[in-house]
Amino acid sequence: MCAIFGVGSHKEASKITYLGLHALQHRGQEGAGIVSTTDGEPHVCRRKGHVAEVFTESALNRLHGSAAIGHTRYSTTGGNTMANLQPLLMKSSFGWVGIAHNGNLVNAAALTQKLEAEGSIFQSTNDTEVIIHLMARSRERDPERALIEALRQVEGAYSLLVLVKDKLIAVRDPYGFRPLVLGEFLGGPVFASETTAFDLVGAAYKREIAPGEMVVVPLEAPKNMVSTFPFEKTLKRRCVFEAIYFARPDSVLYDQSVHTMRKDFGRVLADEHPALGADVVIPVPDSGVPAAIGFAERSGIPFDMGIIRSHYIGRTFIEPGQAIRDFGVKLKLNPVREAIQGKKVVVVDDSLVRGTTSKKLIKHLRDTGGAKEVHVRISAPPTAYPCFYGIDTPTRSELLASSHSIEKIRDYIGADSLGYLSLDGLLKSISLKSGEGFCHACFSGEYPTPI
Amino acid sequence: MCAIFGVGSHKEASKITYLGLHALQHRGQEGAGIVSTTDGEPHVCRRKGHVAEVFTESALNRLHGSAAIGHTRYSTTGGNTMANLQPLLMKSSFGWVGIAHNGNLVNAAALTQKLEAEGSIFQSTNDTEVIIHLMARSRERDPERALIEALRQVEGAYSLLVLVKDKLIAVRDPYGFRPLVLGEFLGGPVFASETTAFDLVGAAYKREIAPGEMVVVPLEAPKNMVSTFPFEKTLKRRCVFEAIYFARPDSVLYDQSVHTMRKDFGRVLADEHPALGADVVIPVPDSGVPAAIGFAERSGIPFDMGIIRSHYIGRTFIEPGQAIRDFGVKLKLNPVREAIQGKKVVVVDDSLVRGTTSKKLIKHLRDTGGAKEVHVRISAPPTAYPCFYGIDTPTRSELLASSHSIEKIRDYIGADSLGYLSLDGLLKSISLKSGEGFCHACFSGEYPTPI
Amino acid sequence: MCAIFGVGSHKEASKITYLGLHALQHRGQEGAGIVSTTDGEPHVCRRKGHVAEVFTESALNRLHGSAAIGHTRYSTTGGNTMANLQPLLMKSSFGWVGIAHNGNLVNAAALTQKLEAEGSIFQSTNDTEVIIHLMARSRERDPERALIEALRQVEGAYSLLVLVKDKLIAVRDPYGFRPLVLGEFLGGPVFASETTAFDLVGAAYKREIAPGEMVVVPLEAPKNMVSTFPFEKTLKRRCVFEAIYFARPDSVLYDQSVHTMRKDFGRVLADEHPALGADVVIPVPDSGVPAAIGFAERSGIPFDMGIIRSHYIGRTFIEPGQAIRDFGVKLKLNPVREAIQGKKVVVVDDSLVRGTTSKKLIKHLRDTGGAKEVHVRISAPPTAYPCFYGIDTPTRSELLASSHSIEKIRDYIGADSLGYLSLDGLLKSISLKSGEGFCHACFSGEYPTPI
Amino acid sequence: MCAIFGVGSHKEASKITYLGLHALQHRGQEGAGIVSTTDGEPHVCRRKGHVAEVFTESALNRLHGSAAIGHTRYSTTGGNTMANLQPLLMKSSFGWVGIAHNGNLVNAAALTQKLEAEGSIFQSTNDTEVIIHLMARSRERDPERALIEALRQVEGAYSLLVLVKDKLIAVRDPYGFRPLVLGEFLGGPVFASETTAFDLVGAAYKREIAPGEMVVVPLEAPKNMVSTFPFEKTLKRRCVFEAIYFARPDSVLYDQSVHTMRKDFGRVLADEHPALGADVVIPVPDSGVPAAIGFAERSGIPFDMGIIRSHYIGRTFIEPGQAIRDFGVKLKLNPVREAIQGKKVVVVDDSLVRGTTSKKLIKHLRDTGGAKEVHVRISAPPTAYPCFYGIDTPTRSELLASSHSIEKIRDYIGADSLGYLSLDGLLKSISLKSGEGFCHACFSGEYPTPI
């Protein structure tokens, strides 16, 4: 997963972008970058690390200009190297182009092979670079038309912000896999992966960029922005996992409150898998909190913060030679003994992928916290299929639910009972306009595109 | 505030101490240090920064030995310089001494002046160094007796861990201002400011070190530890602010669960200052959560996580020249619009010191979140007096409650109503053994010692 | 100017390359890099800074393999950015290619424009990258043949080391502008810009790579290396400035001792411009030393080290606000008063480009050193034309000799007399095989290629 | 060895001091520091590294004030830790005191033990700190008188610069072991270890500070400086090794030119140990150059730069696993083959301590350079005794000449012949005023003080 943010008309465009990226830090902590432009020239800064580390005062001061795009990276395709940080900035015959991409192209490998055979040289192992090479090969001399020609050749997930010397372009693939929203800031357009970024800078949320939509902002006259739909129509397939896990709860996603959706997931989960006779409902913080509140409200079982999360986790932790049991989990999560001791506890989390963390946590709740029974409730269906559209899931064989029954998983993690939200339950909790739908391939295996 | 941690007998003493300090990171983020010992020689590492940054693998590997003490620093007296990081390690006639101190001495300035007049030279502006100079001046050649002689001359708050070549000593001042607990780890003793540190390393909590108690652990035979009470008896005055704010909710403080105490504060607060007709109770995360849960339970008003806290805050943030309204608060806290829009909201927090943050947050809840009414409830009495015992409070004139009525404060922060927990309500929520009491000078101005 | 070094068969190829680059550090201090290969995969490390800073132990340990090429960069074309450090490492349809280049292509801009129009995307502003794009566009699937095809399209100066998955290729342009030598190390081939690199690692110098020669080393059987001359023959035009200034005095250049050549320049200079009646000959250290010794020997005037050079010069020096006269020169050079006070001094240097340093030095010799007369002798002809073949000279207008008579220059720098070695005198001091010659365009303006 | 520099009255005192320290960098590369003062308050910056790295623009800007003292450290007593960098800055009852020390006290250990027994606590393992503790213990409330009282108790070598809130004090021990000179800069006094520092900043050299002299500069009226001789008179014993090795050749030491003294050493050496029939005289650069010129002039054998020194040596060099023969020497020194091949070579150096470097160099001259015979001439007597007055010599057992005859040393290093300058020859080359003499304990074992 990654985040993108862009601003078309603000005298401190790069500082606004930096703040927008900070608000979107949860979508990618590996590295960040900004490309801005003044007088037709680009400026770039890209480094590994968190947004607050990457952009120093002097770095931001060098990123002149009234238009900027930014990116925070969460490693997906193409290892963790400097060359893979975004926005990419490259020069070709029609000038320089900066590009920030959230998503993943499914035909990148085939296109790369074809382009290399024709003499193209790739700098990165990043699927995004394919788009720029396709633009460079285009006969179109206008970057906007070259971009459309390039995107017609790629398949998969892309929410893109593209900056060229006189335009800022926002575009979302026809399925609409990854989110992209439009806001208004001091009269000019801003773009972001999530609305929470608008709250920080004080911009007003206007609407989603629609699946398949391209919005072009002329830098000379940002208000004259133009929206077109240059691609063939297809089914809308927004990512449902964003609603469950990735988006911040204070964001508005697909025109709905993420927090409210998650509380609703908890409510439906309580209907589907009640935990009769339990004493307390506790979330795995922070992401399990809204669903746990919903579960508690619906079931009538009291809610409590029975697990404390430490927010001081650095990159690497040094473990003693004589290893500490369940070390990794203990560094982050610790039970509040008096809240759970001797009790039948319902633990609500939003996902269960490999199961190793859950297994250790449950042990810690029993050993350190003294829980009498531990009933696990997951506010999503079992994750059984890998994502090819930009979410960094393990391979199929590492996904516990791909090869284990729910009973086997319960046994493995050591819970007294285990319940998942059903796919039907999930989908009915979110209302969409008629004819639109979700990509739920990670749960159902129904991939909207050929893989 | 600061944290201390020590281990008397473990072959990887410094790694255990490092983990203990990590669990206590909330008590001080400015810098950290460890002193360990092997074969009578000390090893030391002290640096600015978080525990996870300060101690690299190679730094820990150089901290040999089976006994170690550690410290995380939260700036109190004596500016933020390298020389003020602890544990202090100094050499005097009876050998080297390492010392880690949580607390603040109230007669340090007078003692320093006297010692300098006699030819002592101070390295730091740290009150802790006074103790070592008094030890060096002692006629006692045994460090333990020299320490007792020194401590009999100082006044104020100290929970200390002292390491010399053959002993680890833990001592708490007669009032017992700052906490200090004893645990057992693989058969040997461990000491910490809070029990949560024991949970991480897998040690068992045994008991509080009593006010006025000194525990001496011989490094050759750690199990033969000896407890004495070498100081004149006085009233017990444990810090009540630890219970309200400083300690981690998963710790056991003064033999009681911090989480439970805080929920109880919320319950009594709901009795004292109900918010009739309110729609939702939301905490200021993370510290306001337990009291908000207690308030919600008692009042019957639904609880919700109406504010999201960002945990990616770096050291400094760069604001655009054209300043963003309520910038500092927005970086950290953002309302969940759908949870509060159009509602009468009760916001529960654990303290209100200068009032500037509350004022901005309330504005943000109204402007961005759309709250209809904002009723503030503080799970502590008004903070009207500075602390001289180790908590870093502003000067009296900066404390809003020292010179403003509650109505004036309400008006200043822009709340629809404002209620504080009463001192009586606070004290009755915590039960102590007969004859023991709290230091609540920050609320009452009743300082246990001359200032 | 830059340096290149390569080794075809040594189990610690990257460490040998690192030492070779260290010995060639005088040819470029801006940055350095190494590409090595094992099992068909490349490894790369490139950073700004001196060789000893760039390559840490762990960096070298990651550069596995028995073949490696390295480069130290002295900024020529294409500003000082990370992207311009070499060796370049790029991937195209026939696999990866690493390339280290000393020299400068004169038709790079035209070729870049043509390639971009056909859809190529350039990473750097480095002329070397043109070669790789030409290779990628070639129909030849063998990298060696693709390289020949590419080089037939470029014009200018290149001594190249090219590493592909199964071959190490060394090639020198038909004019032979820049040096390149072949050595033998433990039975395998080594390549370097100068022989001094062989002395450090203990390799034996075999011969120059001839102008227009390509040597291909199969990595599987390094001894089976093959030499060919794949380009059209042309006049040999080795750079004479290497002999005067750039090469280290302990190197063998064009099969002659650099130190001896420079002493000979000093001898001929003494014949052409004697300094009758002078008391002492002093060099501008370190580069003026050999010519000064030759001048002293021939003229019979005593030699002395009348100027001391400081070798502790960092990157930037902070000058007081109240500026110090001739600050920049004083930081580096200081007269030995007793050696020159009251004397008629002959100062020998190897070049005089802009004249500003000489002007300050002469003033310093008079003011601080007390010299009575200062007679400047330059062991080269006046530098009147810029170099387009890889030496970083100022533009024509900045070259003092391009627009000033010798008398005017003497007047500007404040010398009592000034004498340059004549071009004839220079050329007759160096013997070459019949039919071979030098590029002396910087002195004569006779450029061997169209510019 | 170390360097000190101080300025009493200049609006940019710290920048002048920084430049002075840079000119004295050869006397200590381990670390550097400056203490300056404004309005009675001290400012300090001390770090490991070279002067150019230690003092950034911002660091210098924080070192306000018109008086400053500085120090560069060459590790002598007391390992390489931050705490041992100078100037020391400490606070005692009469205020703060900054102190920069070149030299070594021989009774420091005894004084430290006595002070610790009385309750003093030492920060460093630096003998200089003893002086401050003695000052702090003094009954004198005036720092100047306290300093005199302290210095009357210490024995050994000290050239000191001391800064207190209203005075800058320069003092040299009665023997005058280490140098200290006085200059004038824009009407105010400057102090330095060597005169070369005056050349860089443009100050005029006035005279030596005499052995036993104390100069006090009132900061309010720097021109009213006062000179006194507060210590008992003793024999003058200036260090002769400064003349041979340590001082820069462009300095004036003990009122004589270092360069000229060294050329004279070479001349006397040629008389004492001629090398009849030799073809060329070559120095070990850079320090052997003046003596080699003197030797060549006197003997009539031609001088040449037959060895090239690399000035790019970083802190650590990584050697291949398959070690390179004579690696350490080769990194620094390389023969010029044509200058020595087949020749009988006289190699002139200024010292031979452990002999390991000479042994490797001679081998390198034969193997790589092709020298036919190597005759070593040392422009100093054999170093047979350790120095206790501030020069960092090995222990007696490591000094080759302490236990080996000259014939054995010759045999060990592999020279064809070996000659040292005699002590008589050395002393007669330097003229001093009647009644004054040198410390030559390193050659003769005649220590001026009890050890």
C-alpha cells in the first residue's frame, strides 16, 4: 500500500504536500518523496524513512513552486531500494514527468520485457516506470495524450498523480481499485488517497475521483480543471480491504465514514458470532477498536481497553540470547491484568493473516493477563487469496486460511472460539450505488482482471 | 519524570535493562543510559533519543556483566545536555559509583553551594550529582554506608538505583513520592519504576519497595538481599499524579491497577459532573480512554472513539509560512466526523494544564467534526501548584487554574460546560492502608516538605 | 578527470579494486563506485566522497565476486549528483551492463537528442549513458558486439572498463586521449588508469592498452583474453597534460617515467628561461617539485623547500567576517621565512590557469616570507584553450592566457619575471614512437576531432 | 603532543582560534575544542576529529565572545574518550574555568589519589584536571592566585592557556619543556604553540613566553597585560624533539627557523656518516625533506624525490584477506622507480622508533623500486628512552634502540648501512643563549625531573 497527495495551486505547495503525506503516513512508512515545479523546472526529494525525517526545512525550501505531488511508500513490488522510491522523475523527449502511483499493474512484467527488447532501459524494478516508458515511446507529443495512450496498454490498479511542466493530472483506473479523492484548498484543487489529509491542511473534501476518471489541472489556471473518462468502461471494483483495515477511521472512503463502517462490521459480527456468557469485549488496538465498540454495543457485553499498545516501537529490537517467550508481541501489546483476569474475554481484531501474532497474543493474555477464556472475533472474512492490486499480502501458502479450516485455525492460535465476519455480512454492511461493487478477491478469489 | 530499571543477576543484564527501559519509555523520551558491571569494572552508554535508538546491538554488547541499572530521562532540573543524562557514573576514593534517579531534591542548590565552597567540582547541573559528592566527602569507606550518610542530608523525592563494584542498591525516600517496585526474574531480583516493565521481560511482580526502604543486593550472592529502613520515619506521601496521568494503565501502582483507578475516576466524575442529555462520551486518546469508559459506564451515555491520534509525530514539524489554524493539535488529533457531527459530546481528558491544547482541540471538534456542544470533563482536580518532586510542571503563573476560576477556564477553552473531579472524589477512589496518604500538592498546595 | 580500475580474476576482486582506486584518488575526489559480479548477478556501491569513506568493510563484503570494475569521479560534464557517479549499472534486453568511463564524448548531446526522440529515457546527465542506450538499441544480442556498434557512433575520448555477466572488456578510443594500462596480478589481468595502482596491490605492469584496442577477458577463463582493433585507424593523440600535471610522478605513462619527464621539463625550462642571479629555486608543492629539481640541477641554483603545504584541508573553511588577506592560499601554502627572506627566488609550478592563486601566493611570499624578488617559471606552455576530452578546464574566457600576453600575465600576478616552457621544448622532452603524437589542444588549439 | 591557541581581544575570537588550531593540526588529530566567553559566561565546543570537521559554521557562531582558547588533542595520557578532549571547562566556587594544556604532569597520579581521598571527583583520566581540582581546593578566591598555588604543587611539562570570566592567562612551566609563543594581532595578544599559526591569521610574532613565565591578559583592557615569574627558578630544558620532528618546518621555534635547523642536522649527519659512492639522496616525505636537502648539499650527492607520499589516507583501511606484503607502508609511500632503480640510495628520515615501518619501506624500495643499495641516515640520535613530558612515545621495551646495537638495528631493518646523528652533533647544530639547555631525555635518559 502507498499514499499519494498533490496540490495544484498554493504558494507553498511542497509544504502542504509534506503535511498531507504526514497525515497519510499509515499507508507507507518505508520512504517518501515530493516533486514540485516552478518555471517549468522540476525539483525532487526522495529518501527512506518517515515523512517527518525525510523532509527537513532545507529540503522543503528547495522544493519550490506552486504545484507538487508526493508519495509515501509501503514496499510492494520491487525491493526496498532508493531507485524504487516515488514520485519517479524522468526526462524524455517531451520533457520531464513526475509520477506518484498507488496500486499495482498486473501486466508490468510482460510490458517491461517488450520495451527492453526494443531498447528501453529501466532504472527501477518498479511497475510504475512502465508507464513512463510507454509515454516516451508514444508518437503523441503532448504528455496528457501520451499518458492516456500509455494507460490504455496497462492493466491493474492505479491511482496516479502526474506532474509535467504545465499540468497536474489525477487519474484512477476504470475498476477504481485504490481510492483517490478531490478537495478544495484556498480555491485550488488538492488530491489525496484519503480525506484525513484534507482535515490536517484545512482543505474541504469535494468528492471521489470516479473510477476511470482523469482530471487535468492547467497550472496557469488551476480552476479551469477538466474531467474526462478516456478509458473503456468496466465494472467498478473498489477495494473492500481499505474499508476493513487500511484507511484511517477518521477518513471518508467511498463516500462513507470508515469508523462507522467498522463499527457496523462489529455489530454484524456480533449477530453472526455472538459470544454468549462472555464478560468483556476488548479490541486489539488500535485497528480493532471501532469493531469492538460495535460488537460490545450490539451484544451488550461491556467494552474495555484490556490491551495496551506501545507506540515507541523502533525499526529493530534486540532480543536477549536467551529468548523471551512471545517477544515480538510483548514489545507492542500488553494486557491490563485487572481488566481480564479470571474473565471470559472476547478479543476483536480486523484481520488474521498468518496467525502467528494472534497465537502469541492469546498466550500472553492467558499467561500474563490471567484470562479464563479467549474468544476471537475477526471483523472480516478469512483472508485466503493474495492481492495483486497493491496490498502487500503474503503468498497463498503463507495465508493460514488458504489451507486451514476455521476449526484448525482456532486450534492453531489457541482460542476457545473463533468467528469471522461472513462475506455477505461484510458486503451488506456497506451500501454502494446500484451497479457498483467491490473487489473482494482476497476473501473470495474472484479477481476482476486476468492475473 | 523519569524511569529507572535494574537487574541484579542475569547473564545478559544490559539487554534485560534495555527492554525494561523500552517498556518505561513513556516516562522519559529525551535520552537513556545503562551502566553495567563485570569483574568490578563499570561499562556505560548514554545518549539522547529513544531507547530503541540509543542502544544498538554493538552498544549493548559492550555493556557486559550480570548486573545493570538504566534510566530514561524526561527533562526536569538541569537543561538538556549530554552531561545530564543518567545513570551518572563517577569515580571517587572508594571506587566508581553508578546512579539512576527518579525524583527531585529540594535542597540541591543549597548543598551544591556548600560543596563547591569546599572545593567540589560539579560536572552536571543535575541534582543527582549532589548525592555522589556527599558520598565522596563521607568518612565512610563503604559505599553503602556512605550512601546512607549522603541521603540523610538530602530532602525531597528520590527513587534510586545505585551500582557499585559489588552491590546493587535500591532505595526510596521516606515519603515515597516516586514509585519503585521489586520483581523476581529467573530467581534474581529486578527493580523498576512500574510493573509493566516486568511483563515485557517475563519477570514476576513481588511488591513495592516501601517508602524509606533500602534493599541491598550483593552481586556475588543476589539472593541474599537485605532490606533495611535507615532513615527517620515520616508520613507516607505517594504521588497521586502518577495514578492520574503518568503511569501506564497496564501497571500495578501502589498495589492497585492503574487502569481500574482511572475508570473509577471516570465513574466518580460522572457522579460529580454528569452531562445530562449528552449523546456520546469520547476520550482524548490515549490517556483519557479509561476515565472515559468509566464515565460512559456510569452515566449510560454511549462511548465512542471520536478522536483519532496520530502516532507518527516526529521531533519537529515544519509549518507553512501561511500558518494552519490549530496546527499543533491537528498534527496529533483529528475528529471522526460521523461520530460527533450534530451531537452533544462529552470529552474526557486526564488533565488540563495550560489550556492551550484544549482550546484548539475544542475548536477543531466544532469546525472539522461538526460537534453541536462540547462538554469537557477532567478526571483530576484543577492543577494549581507546581510540583517540586520530579514532575515537570510549568511555573505557577503558567498554570491556568492557579489564577482562573473554573468558569473563566471554561470560557477560555470555549467549552459548553466544564467539570473537574474533586480532590475528595479523587482520594476516595483510591484505597490505601490506614495511616498512609498521598502527595496532592499540585492540586492542594500542601507540600509535604519545606520548599 | 577520473580514474578507472578493473580486475578480471581474483577472489577478492572488489577489495583489490578499492585499493586500486585509492591509489588513483588524485584523479577524482568527488565520489567513487565499484560494480562486481558473481554467478551472473551484479553488485554495486556508489557514493559521494573519498574512496576510504565510500567503501566500508560491510559495503565491500557485499560486493562479491571475482571480477570488478571501479571508478573515481572528478566532476566533468553533468553536475555533481548521485545519478552521475560511476560505474553506471543498467539493465537492458541483453542483460545488465556496468561501465566505468574516463574521458568525454564530444557528440553526446546530439546522440542524446536523437535517442530521446526515439523513446529512450536517460537517468543521468552523464555522457557515458549514451553508450549504454546505443548498446540497448543495437540489433546485436551479444554485449561485446553491441558495444563495438555503439562505440562506432560516438566521438571523443574514452578509456572504458565494461563488465557484463561473463566478460570484462577494456577499450581505449582510437586517438588514445586518456591513458589505460594492463597489468598482471596472480596470473590474471588487471587494468588501471595509471601504473601506480599496480604498485599498491603488487601487480606487475605489462603494457599500455593501445589507442583503438579492445581487450576482452572471458570471466570463466581470464587467461584467454583476446585483443582486437575494431575501429577505423586514426592518428594517435595522447594527452600531454597528463604528463605535465595529472598523472602521479611514480606512474609510468606512455611507457615513460612521469617523474623523469617532469624533471626534464624543468631542465628545458631552465635553458629557455634561466633566472640568472637568483638565490634559490623553490617548488609550489607538491606538483611543482620534480620540475623544480630539474630546473635547479640544470641552472646550478640551489633547490629548497621554501613553501610548506598543509594536507589537512577539509571541504569548506569558514573565514572570519573581517576577511583575512589571501585566505584561501594561506590555508594551503605557507612560506618558510628563513629559506627565502631577502632572496631572489625562482618559483616553479606546473601550470597557471586563472592566475588568482599565483597572484595571492606571490604576495604571501613577499609579505610573510620576505622574498626580495619572485621569478615564476611554469613547466608547461600557456593554457589558452579549453579541453573537450575529459579534463575539467575553465571556459576560454576564464583562461588567463587566452586573452593576455605573457607580460600582462606577469603584471597581473605580480612576478618580477615569468617564463613558460615552450610547446616545442615540451614535445622534444618526451620521445614517442615515430608516427605517434600528442593532443596539445589546450596549448595550441589544434583539436584532433571536430568540436 | 597537542597544540594550544588563544586570542585575548578580537570580535571573532573563536573563528581566529579555529584557524590557529587548523594551522597546528599536525600536533594533534584526535579531537579539538574551543572555549570562548562573552559577558562573563563561557561557551564550549569539543568533538573528536579534525579541526575542519569539528567546527561547523553554526558551532562557531555559538562560540561568541572576544576571548577564546583552543586545543587540538593527540592522545597522551588518558584514553581516547570524549571526557578527555580539551579545553576542559569546569565550574567551582570561584566560577568557571577553561583550560587548554600541552604537556604532561609527572606527579598527576599521586595528586589525584590525594584529592580523591579528600572527596574530589574526577571527570576525566586527564592529568590536566588535577590543576582545576587544586584550584578549587585553594583558599585563594582569585582564580589567578589559585592557579599559581595549584601549579606550585604540580611537576612536569605544561604550556597552558587558561580562560576565566575576566582574564586570559598563558603560562609555561619553569623548565620550558613545551613551546609557547606570543604574537600581536590587530593590537591585541595572541598565543600559540607554534608561530605558523600566526602566519595564517596574519598576526605578528613577538617572542617566546619564557620558561616559568605567566602572562595575564585582563579581558577588559587586553593591552594592559602583565608578565610575572611566580615559580622557583630552575634549569631551562626545552624539548629538542620538537626541533627534530614535531614542529612544522615553517615555524620559528626557540627563536630559530625549524627548517634551517633540520637542514643543519642533515649537514652534520653527512659529516658524521657520509655515504661515499652513493648515487642519490632521497627523503622519507614529508618530514625527512629538509635534512635530506642538507645532506645532499653537504655531501654533493644529488637530491631527488624518490618516494611519493599519498595524502588521502583515511582512518582505517581494509586489507584483503590474502594480505598484501608491506600493506601499511604501501598505502602511504611508493617509490619512483626511475629515480632509484639500480642505484645506491641514501634514505634520510628524522626518526626510527620501532623500526617496523623502516623495514617495510626498505623492502618496498628494493622490490618495487629496484634500489641496488639502501643506506639509511637518521637526522637524530637513537630514541632509547620514553618521554614523560607530553610526547607519545612507546614504552621502553618497544623502543628498538633501547635494547639493540646500531648494527642489530641495521640488520633488522635490512639496510646496507645505517647512521644516526650524534647527540653532540645535534646539540652543536642549535645555538641557545648561555646557561640554557635542552631536554634530550629520549636520547640520553637524563630526565630533568624525578620520574
